[in-house]
Amino acid sequence: MARKSLRIDEATVVYKEKPELTDPILIEGLPGVGNVGKLAAEHLIDEIKAKKFAEIYSTDFPPQVFIDNDGIIHLVKNELYYWKGDVDLIILTGDYQGLSTRGQYILTQAILDVVEKYGTKMIYTLGGYGVGVEVEKPRVTGAATHKTLTKKLKKYDILFKDEGGGGIVGASGLLLGIGVMRGMKGVCLMGETSGYMVDPNSAREVLKRLTSILGIKISFSKLEEKAEEIRRITKHIKSLEKSAGERDTSEDLTYIG
Amino acid sequence: MARKSLRIDEATVVYKEKPELTDPILIEGLPGVGNVGKLAAEHLIDEIKAKKFAEIYSTDFPPQVFIDNDGIIHLVKNELYYWKGDVDLIILTGDYQGLSTRGQYILTQAILDVVEKYGTKMIYTLGGYGVGVEVEKPRVTGAATHKTLTKKLKKYDILFKDEGGGGIVGASGLLLGIGVMRGMKGVCLMGETSGYMVDPNSAREVLKRLTSILGIKISFSKLEEKAEEIRRITKHIKSLEKSAGERDTSEDLTYIG
Amino acid sequence: MARKSLRIDEATVVYKEKPELTDPILIEGLPGVGNVGKLAAEHLIDEIKAKKFAEIYSTDFPPQVFIDNDGIIHLVKNELYYWKGDVDLIILTGDYQGLSTRGQYILTQAILDVVEKYGTKMIYTLGGYGVGVEVEKPRVTGAATHKTLTKKLKKYDILFKDEGGGGIVGASGLLLGIGVMRGMKGVCLMGETSGYMVDPNSAREVLKRLTSILGIKISFSKLEEKAEEIRRITKHIKSLEKSAGERDTSEDLTYIG
Amino acid sequence: MARKSLRIDEATVVYKEKPELTDPILIEGLPGVGNVGKLAAEHLIDEIKAKKFAEIYSTDFPPQVFIDNDGIIHLVKNELYYWKGDVDLIILTGDYQGLSTRGQYILTQAILDVVEKYGTKMIYTLGGYGVGVEVEKPRVTGAATHKTLTKKLKKYDILFKDEGGGGIVGASGLLLGIGVMRGMKGVCLMGETSGYMVDPNSAREVLKRLTSILGIKISFSKLEEKAEEIRRITKHIKSLEKSAGERDTSEDLTYIG
């Protein structure tokens, strides 16, 4: 895998395998509110045993490595998995979303470039919808690229708001917003969540709808375990922040002279 | 409209139509203080039934989609409308201005590229002038690219300050400041506003002057309705902000190592 | 002057004239602490009647126009003036320094490109040295690119610190730091100032040393007037800030989804 | 050394010498938590009398010059030193790390480009691990690119965590994370430190492990002196910040119009 020529730019896709897929559906679950999307995507990957085929690196991800269980480091990245079934899937998850406005657009378009080549025509993006208080039975709200989709999906217990307003920030929004300009269709499924902590309840509700739509059966018994893992990483990220007490104070532009 | 090749960069203009226009006057009304400019531009578009002919996307707009009334998403953008009359018009409005300093310059120059091709020689930019308190009868202040314009426009009840100082930040300023270097003339019309809320009173005063200058007659009866619509979107944007409680905390560059 | 082809990028130099100069000395006075440098440079320009020959625009300056005394707008910029005498001078002043780290480097190198073509071998950068309290008789501290210069300049009542440490941020530092890599020599003259307001006392002390070094005689009677003008612009910039109450709140990257 | 053509970009390497080295080991010690890495690297350079062969400038370093002991300025930079012994070394230290996310990636890759050409196969990055309280006997924690390394290094009294989580931010992490993709191996050695001040105790512990691994013997008697020097520079940087009271207030994008 080591390549002298490797150069990480705004969005650098490193393939590990080039699987043959038929019109794969793209499913996105990156870090966000309650880590609902990431948790759902990672649980799905584990349950259906999806296989990683590409990694995405970016100068817009934090300049950071994570330390794995055995003291081994790896650079922060996004990952693409595939699964071949009655419908083929490509699942996107990862450590971070792009940090800057521009980075978000560049990364989204790089991912669309990949799935477009595989013939993707449909996208499901997964996320949390922060309501500020804990929710016992999280509802799932949807937003779609086409009216035909909202009609079709209402029967899966997904709410579509009547009054306008609201928005979706980050990859879950951009993949749909730019995807539709490239002729794709898509839906964002957002589970209600407090927004204050990793939320397996919300992820379960989102994933139940998604697998029901896709006609896939999975177990949810290990979802709490997966949530615990993400909680641990998130906690470490935060303690990392706190321990890095001595900041470079010259970042603000102040002038002598 | 879907194009595989579509790639959004700092300023990507997507044409829906290429109308034939004669020296069209550019009118700009993008979000800003009191949303005076945006409100005025959108009301004008509605009243004269101007037609959209181009959308502008940018990696410098927020990485965000809005959800419309029926649960359908669309990527944030700017829009160009045209209207053919005794004078032809191109009207610029949109969801956001560029977020960064550089983005503002790039977007302004992309818009000037478009209207330059159509032969635009005159620009009116519309905005609010924040005074910090509510104003019952908002005055309209002007600033121009040429002295001949200030003389000509004083009769339309537009104030031009005697003492120097002050400035115009954002598209309303840049379109004039860069436009004049390309041989265009222009005026910025700024309505007094508290700056704290969407202000249809200020927009009405600005629009009265503009339509009077252009020799166009419009009704203002639906302006309050339009203001309500913008208020609702603005409120949703703010609640969106609040609900997005869990921020990526690694954005600050702090070092271990 | 209007050019259809004009495109403002990170540093765009627009020549109004191409004077013939012999090894001109570059003098820089841009906005900074106490506006000492800008005030000194502008007063020098007025007194010796230096002539503007180039303007510099940048996507790294604020996206802003200023409104002049008669309601006429002009885009924010830097300016290059020249003066032919026993020694030829190029004087750099302007409305702003670059806003970003990268912009500062790009602008500095663009200016060095200009003066290098004219054969510049010596640079004086002017600035304030903030001490936090008002100073009745501001001292002038120097920093140089070569030891021969510090020796030569001590007789002009310029202090050179014995112990190391300290630094110069912005154009005053970069012009010397990068200039020396291109074979130029240079000195930064810093007048003590509180740092809280435009400081003509400090500017006078700096300018006295500079003109003495250059062998130029100027009057200082209008310096206070010039300070008043800069104060007024600065005050307007600040009120501009305050009045712009309604900020685009989506600038922070927060994710739903 | 002066070159008319010199242009500083995101990462500009200026060679002073092109030494012949055999598979040199790269050692990195840039500013960070407790300045442990920088202090260790600089002390090592002094003790083994390593020789500077290249300087790295960047538009992502602060736009700033430092003033040396005798009033002479030099642009902020990173530096590469070499040493020829039983094993050859390249040592990286400097004034700053890149200020932006993207800059960190670009600078890291530029450094890897340099050492790759020299045949570097092994990297040691040095840093501090902030624990928030003063530590009498700082322990040294490691993280590695390969499991074989963690096994090998445990005998040098270096801890490798059993449970996962945590991360390394900045050059110490990126050099390993990207280096491994280019076929290099590497270890990050992190000394416990409060994180609140320059910490020679922590640097000593880190350096003891490193020199022991490399089979190099050095004295630590002047380490405190070196720490004092870095403290002085750091203090000056901070006072520089404070004195620069008058900030350019237009940096936030707020709109009139």
C-alpha cells in the first residue's frame, strides 16, 4: 500500500480494491449531532459485514493521528465500504467531516465522483436532529430530493414537515444537494436526539427505517457496544483538546509596525 | 438540468436560460443588515415577475441545504433574474453572501463577468444601514461611483453625506468598487434600519426610490408577507444553529507532540 | 483606467504610471499599532508631494468600499507613491494590511516584486511599538537586516536592543525578512506608543529619524491634521462594525446530519 | 544566499548545503505542549553539533520576524539539521508549526519529500503529553506505526497504552501518519508535562530514551540553559501579543448593504 508518490490534497481517495457493483446505493453516516449517522453507518457495516474498498484523506481533516488499541497510529480519514446483496451498497463513514466550508464541498464532490463511476442513482444520508432534550422514543424526520420519494417513504414511519424552513448542514445535506444536480436522488433520515451525547437510541430508529426500506434484516444487539466505542473515542478527543493547553498564540493577526 | 460534469467551485454559474437583454441594469439585494436588500430585491422580482435565468453555487457558501415547504431540499445559492421592459434588468438575490473575504471578491467578480457579457453599464445595490434603534420613517442614504450620479439622484430624496468616512461591506460595496474598474457606474441605496430584524419598512423606502429612478410602478401590499417569509427562514437558520449542539471540537489547532 | 480584463486576485498591482527611478528606497507605512507607520508615511507623501504610480488590490483585503467626502466610493487598497530627489523614494501606504497569514506573505512578495524591478536595495519600514501606557516623549527602536546598519543608525537616536527576543508582525517585518533573502537591506523604525489611539507624537519621532537619515527636510505642522483624518476614518470603521448587528450566523461549521 | 527568484509559498525549502547521508533517521521536535519536542531537538542539535542544511519557509507560518540578540531580524522558519555518525540523522526543529489545518499537511509532506530523497526509513517525533499538573518524574509514552516497533521499544522504559483512544495533533502525528503511507516506519515519544510551561524535565526524559535507542551519548548539563532561552522567546511572543492592542476590527465579515 505504501506509495512514494502519495500526496494528500483536499480530497485524496486511496483505493484498496475496485469491487464490481451494480448501481450501488450510497449510505452516508459521518460524525455529527449525537453521532447518530456515524453510529448507524458503523453498526450497519459490522452487521452486514461490508468490506472497505477505499480511504479518503484530506488536508481539511484535522492534522491528527489516532492511537489504536495497541499503540499503533493511523491518520484520520473517511472510509468507503461496499456490500453486494439484492441491492448493492456503498457505505461512507469516517473520523471527521471536513473542517472548513470549502473542504466540505470538495470532499462531497470527491465522494460523488467515486459513486458516480459505480453508477449510484440513490443516496441515503443519516444523521441526528438535535432537539435539546432527551427523547425517549426518537422520531425520524426525512427530507428528500424529489416529491416522489417523500410520498413513497411516509409509509416507513418517516415524518416530512409540512411547513418549510430548516436545513441540513454538512455532508448529509451536501451529498443530496449536489447529488441531485448530477442526476441522483436521495433522502436524509434524521433521528431526534438531545445533541449532547452519542445516541444509540436515535441511531437504532434511523437504522430500522433504512434497513426496512432496503429490505435488509440486521440485529441491534451490539449497537450499544458500538456506541460505547464511539463514546470512548469522543471522550479521548475532548481530553486531547484540554491537555493541549499551550496554544500557538500568534494565530490572530495583530500588527506591530 | 442534471450534469455529470457539474463541479461547484468558488463561483459556479449554472445557466437555465440565456436571455437576450439590452444593456441591462444590475440590481443587487443579498442578505445583510435588516435583510433590507434581499427583501427589496425579492419583492421586486415577485411584483414585476422577473424570470430566473441562472443560479450561482459556491464553495464559499455554507455547506448546507434548505428544506422547502414540502420536505424537498435545495442547495444554498444565489440567483439571477431578468426582466425586459423600457429598461432591461438583471436582479441578483440569494440565500447567503460569501462567508470569507476571498469568497466575496471571487463571487462579485463572477457576477460582474456575467452582467458584463450582457452589456451592463449601471448597477444599483440595495442594503440596510444599521442605526441601532427602530426608525419610524427610514431615510435612504446613497453612495455612488461618480459625482454625476450623486447630483442626479438627490432629487429622488436620497441623501449623500457631506463629510467623508463610512463604508459599505459585502457585495453591495464590492460590485460597485470593482464594477467601476471595469467601466461601470453604480449607486448603493441604503435604508435606515435598526439592524436587529427583517425590516420591510426600510425595504419599502429603498424600493420606492429605486422604482422611481427606473420608472417602474409596483405595489407594496405584499411586502409584509414577503418579510414574514424571510423572517421564518431566518428563525429556522438560528434554531438550526442552536440545535447543532455537538461541535467538532478539533477545529482549533492545538498540538500534542 | 477601466479595464474589462481586470481581475483582483491575492495581490493585483494596477499601474497608473511607470516612473523612471534610480535604486529607489522603499518606505512602508501601513495601518498598525497606533497607526504610527501609516500616519508617518502619509504625512511624508503630502510634505514631499510624492506621486501615486500604482494601486494594489487584494482578495485578502476586507470586501469593502470606503465612502469619500462627496459620497463617492472607492475599493480598499494599498498605494505606491514615488518621489525623485537626491535619493529616489517609493512609499507604500494603504487602507489595510492583508487579513490572513497567507495574504500577508503574498502581498509582501508582490510589493517586493515591484520595487525589485526598480532596483530597490534599501527598505525602511515604519511602525508603532505598543507599550500600553501613554508616552510623553516616544523613543524610537530599530531592528535591521544587517549589523552594519545597526551600527550606522545608532547615531540617529535609534535604540537597538541588546538582549534578543521580540518580533515584528505584519508587513513591517515581512518586507525586511523576505527582502533580505532577495539581497535587500532594511531597517524597521518603531515609535513607542500606547497602542490605544492614532499617535501623531510617535509618528513625528519616527519620521524625524527617517528624514534625518534620508537628508530630507519636512514640516510637521500639518501632522496633527493628518492624524485627525485617520482618526475619523478609524472611528467610522468602528461604527460600521457596530451597526452591522445582524451577522451571518452560519459561519461556524456545525452539523446536522 | 540571496535569490531574486525566491518566492515563499505554502512550503518553500531553501537548501544551504546538500549533504550525503545514508538512510538518515528523521527526528522531529517542533513547538508544542510544554515545548518538550522543540527543547529536546534543539538540545540534541547543540550536543552532537548537528549542522543546518536547509530552511523551510511557509505562507502558513505567522507573518512575522524575530529580533535577535543584536537587533538583527530573521523571518520565522523551520530548520533541518544533519549529523553523520554510526547512524545518520536529520533533525527538524523551528519557530512554529503551520497555523492552519491545510498548512500542517502541506508542510509535513514537504518535509517527507526532503527526507524521502535522502532515503529515510525511520522517523522519531518528539513531544509533550499534557497532564494538567506538574509531574516530578515524567514518564514517556510512545505510539508507533508498526507493532514490531512497540515490542522493540518497550524495553527502553517507554509506555504503550493498552486501551485505544487518544491521538497526536500536529507535525508529530502527521509525519508518522503520512510517512507510513510512503513506506516509512516511526515512533512518537511523548513526555508527560503539565502543559503550562517550557519543561526541561520532560524533554530530558524523552531525549534519554531517544539517545539510548540511537546509541548516542550526550550531556544534559546545558538543557536548563536551553529551556531558559526558549522561555525568553516564548515570553516575548506573548508580550508581543499583548502590546498589539489595536486590532484590525474588520476581520469579521459583517455586511452593510
